[in-house]
Amino acid sequence: MFIKKKWFLVYTCVKLETMYKAENLLANDGILYKTNAFSRNLTSAMRDFNRGRLLLFRSGREETIYRIYTSKENEEKAKFLLSTI
């Protein structure tokens, strides 16, 4: 029987440099982890009523959110290590 391993969120940041620091801390301590990057492009929409189409334009900066996940066994240890950043 195949048992799927569950991963738990332990850290979130928006700077790539901070993400690398967090990954190095976990790797140096031998903690297995997964990462996820979510890009949030702040785009707004405006309706062109004369032509009946949707116009898109940027109304802000693009921001990427980085997340780190670990297993349940390493969750507390990882959170403790990452709290030093």
C-alpha cells in the first residue's frame, strides 16, 4: 500500500535572498523540505464599453511569495530553525 506523505507549511517570505537562507538552514540540519513559489501579478481589468471588450492593465508591482513545507516529524524543528532568520 502506498502512503502519501503530508507536507506542512513552516515558512513564508517574499524575498528570494531570505528563501535561500531558509533553504540553507534546513539543508545544513538535514531536514527534508519542499518549496513553492507563487507569483501574484497585480493586474486590474477595465471594460471598454464602446467596443465591448475587456482591457487589462497593471496597477501595481509583481510580487512572488515563497513557501517552505516539511513533514510533520520535522515541523517543530524547522519552525525553530527558521525563526532565527
